[in-house]
Amino acid sequence: MAQKIKYSRRVEDKVISSTDIGEIFPQWKGEKECWMFVSAHDDDIICGGGLTFLAGLAEGVQMHAVITTDGRMGYCRPQQKRTISKIRENECRGSFKALGLTNERLHFLKFPDCNLNSYRGRHFTTIGDPTEMDGASGLQNAYSHVLREVRPTRVFLPTISDLHPDHRIVNVEMLISLFHAQGKIWPELGKPIEDVPLVYEYATYCDFPEAPTLRIEATEEMLERKLKGITAYKSQKQIDVLIDVQREAGTVEYIREIEFKFLTPKKYEDLFGE
């Protein structure tokens, strides 16, 4: 009998488990499910959420991966300073191919690695800038555009507690972009999304700020596919260490749900009595 994926969710003081993903992921939309994983760097998703990504594919979910930076600071040899971005893009394509993602659902935003702080928000720019979309640049410009293009039901982000500044910036800029994407602002970036997607965090380098709420117990075959995808990043000399860490973690991944809601002042009324 084929091994099944097992999903578990912490709800208040109990844990609910099932092999039926629709029983564990809230507001499950069946064949309309669309997941968008967003990362700072090309190898973040597979290391922090590769099994969850594979689970989505196995469940027939429309999957997308958004890579924010160009990886230019990821060189391990001096002679790769000017070529590492292209090398890592090719490795990334090979990695996601190993997972089963098609190229048209892999989005490269090409913001400069380790310099995302300069690209917070949105600003007008000259045509020809690699980060330019419809005459503007900035993370909120790019994220609002891709949200309106993909129209995901769920978005997965690097955890806000990660020590890498790029990871934290991606988290915050995507959250405010959810606000922009559902409004009528910046119409050149596409039609506003009708429903704000549910938001989750995955952990790559650091622990979550609070305990995760979801556990995905995948199959051994999925773990091997994840490890194969990680080995695609041959330019990264610490790859053997990553493989050892992931193999030790085994077939389990943890995800943290984020409560993302727009302001509703009325819910605070009872805090102050009559």
C-alpha cells in the first residue's frame, strides 16, 4: 500500500491529523487551490518548505515559486563574482524541475541580493532596469504585480524571525503588498485580487517566533526528491552540510499560520466594557 502524506494542525489545545488535506488546511478550495511560495533566495524554498511544496503538487494544487533576489552575493569562488547570478538561476531551474514545477510557474524578480533594504516600497524608474515593471520598481511593486497575476489562495513566506535581513524584508513587504493587491491602487499592475490569501511561514535558517501550527509528514520518496533538488545548487559549497541537516530532519516539515487581517476596530469594544 502506497505511503500517504499525513497532515496535522494544532487547534487551541488539541491536534487534528488526517491524510485528507482539506480537513487540515482551512477554507480548502479543492481544484481552485493555488499556492505561491515566496523566497529571498533561490534555495530557500526547497530547504525550508520543499516537502510542503511537494505535498501541494501531489494534491493537485497549482504551485508557483517567486524568487526575489538574483543571488549575486552567493559566490564561493572569486572567479564567479560576475557570473554567479546566472549560474544560480540555472541551478534553481534544475532544482524546481526535480520537484516537478514547470518553468512558467517559476518567477524571478531579480532584485539585488543582500540589498533589499534599498528596494522597500515602490518608486518610479527608467525602463530597462531589470526590476522594472510598468515603469516602476520596488518590492511592493513586484509583489503586488505577481499577486494579481497568480491570484493565490495561500502564500508561504520566510519566517519573520530569520536572522537574514533579506528574509525579514521579504516577509514584511509581501504582507503590505497583500493590502495593495486587493485594492484599486496602481491599476497598471493588474486586476485587484478578490480574496486575500491565507498566509504561512516556513523556516530556513532560524526557529519560528512562536510554535508552528502545521506539520507535514511526507513520504521517503518525497524526501529523496527534496534532497535531489538541493543538490542542484552545486555552486554553493555548503551544500553537503545542508543535505546532512535535511536528511537528519527526515520526512517532516513544520509550517506556521499567520493571522493576517485588516483593521476591524469593533472587535476591541468588549475590552473596555460599557
